[in-house]
Amino acid sequence: MRRTGFFVDERCFWHSGGNYAGMLPVGGLVQPTAAGGLPENPETKRRLKNLMEVTGLIREVAVQSAAPASRDELERVHPASYLDAFQQMSDAGGGQLGLRTPFGQGGYEIATLSAGLARAALLSVLRGELDNAYALSRPPGHHALPDFPNGFCLLNNIGIAIHAARAAGLVRRVAVIDWDVHHGNGTEAVFYDDPDVLTISIHQEHNYPLDTGEIDKRGAGAGEGANMNIPLPPGAGHATWLEVMERLVLPRVRAHKPEVIVIASGYDAAAADPLAHMLLHADSFRQMTRMLRDLADEMCAGRLVAVHEGGYADWYVPFCGHAVIEEMAESPTTAADPMAETYRIRQPNARSQAFFSGLIDEFERYFLPDR
């Protein structure tokens, strides 16, 4: 087994999104739901930790918390004007900044702790204290632009972590693979002109945000070619996502020659998720993790870090996250997927799969013309 870190803090589960019904603020004709609040809720993360405790996997990883990200670390990604507005509103009882990013009193401190978990996970791996690590960060971060929070994301956790590691002289070249079903527009923005940070986003086309994630957005200036968007149509399943990994993601990461691989690990591409229309299951995430773990072994001494992002089926996310952590730790402890047979049957038929494979052919010709 590997020395796998698990960075978690109960305070992150106390982040509150306020009075929402699904994606809509309550008021007028929008009636509160029975559960209340946003789809981004603490149970999707807390139940992953709970499942690990019940199976015993949590005893096979190094569980730890971390200090919040410092103001200096935050300002490497976010302007002072945004951080000041966020902190002032948080101190005054909470509110909303940007788009779909409500928070309660103390939301600023919790968000800095979430970023701190990601930073500590990355630094611990780069220092050789751990082989790999998983940060159960909440609130998530991959939609947070430097000055515009959106999509439940208030601070760009991965961006803050990478900049902290670079400032400490621990790393230069990084690859970020974002398999959250929504486009990682925030992480893309943070590194869009940076040739040393490869950002790859596999996502459902025009889901969220509606107007980002196109394949022709490939970086700017010195960073031209270091951003890769792979927008998939709804209905893509296990075979398609693995084919995308094998034919598009792994070759591009190899070409980049990173010193560490970071996964923006959302689970909303699972078939159970209410905010997307993909057909993955727990073993999909297990196999994608295995691919990146093996690639990290091949290229960067096994250095692999996963940072939790989205995933809104609170009863199913734990099985997907458990599969990822099992694979990172190479643990024999498993959590049997209760929906495995159902989701196997629901995969695209042969004709549909031929369509998806043809689309990947087009992506391959576009992104990897020399292959």
C-alpha cells in the first residue's frame, strides 16, 4: 500500500449555501424544498468520510487537517479587492458574490480552510511526506475565477495550492486533469497564459457554465496549447470517458512532462447525479484514477493529488470517492457499488458508442494531429 494522505476538516462541512431550492433562490414563486439549500451540501462529502470509517479504509490513510490558506497565498490567485469584499460580507452575516455562490457568516474562514486542505495535500506530496493525497475540500473551487466566484466555488483551491507550491520552490511543471462534469472555467482562467501548468477539462458540453469550455480555447500567449477542453455530449458513459483518457488525456500529459499530477475530482458525471446527464459509475472513477496513478508512477515518482470538487447525489458520491481513494492507496478494502449492475445496463448501445468513438476521432485529429 502507498502512503496516502486524506485531508479533511469538520468545519468545511459547516459551510452554508443559504435558502435555495435546487439552483434557484427561494422567494416569489420558488417554494422551499423539503431538504432545503443548494445541491452543493455537506452530505455529499461527509458521507464519503462516513463510508470510509464503516469500511475501514480511513484507517489505511493518513488523516489530517491543515491550516487555512494565508492572505499572501490567496492573493497569488485572487485580487485584494475581491478578498476584502468576501471577508466583509462574511463578517456581516453572509450573502452572495458572483453567480450562485451564497455563503453564511464565517464563509470566508471556511473557504480559506478548504483551500488550505488542497495546499497542504499538494505540499505534503511534493515534500515526499506522502506518496499521494486526497483533499476533501469544501466549498469546491474549480469554477472560481480570480475576481468572480461562481458555481458554488468561492476560492480556487487548486490554483491557490499550485501557486503556494511554486512559491515554495517545490514544483514548476504541473498537470491538472478536471473530470468534474462541469467545465473547470476557474482553473482554466488562473493558468490560461501559463505554459508550465497544463489544464485539461473533460465535461458535458454547455452544461455549466453555459458559455465556456469550447475546444478552441487552448491558452493564450506563452500558454498557448497548455489548455485542453474536451466537451462531450450528454449520454457519454464509462467506455467513452475511458477512451477519452486513453487517447487524449494521457498522451497530452506525457507530452507536458509534469512533476506532479493534480485531479479536480468531481463525481457529477455519475449516472445518479441530478445536475448532469452522463452515465459513469464508481468503477469509472476507479479506472480513471488507476490510469493517472500509473502515469504518475511513470513520469513523476508517483506524485498524485486529488482535490474534491462537485457531485450532488449524496447517496452515490461516497462510492465514487471511495473507489478513487482505494485506488490511490492501492488498498484491498472496497465498498461494493450498490448500483453497479443497473449502471452497466444503462451504458450506451453499440450504435451510440460508435458515435462517441467517432467524436473522439475528431478530437484526436484536432488536439494530436501528429498521431
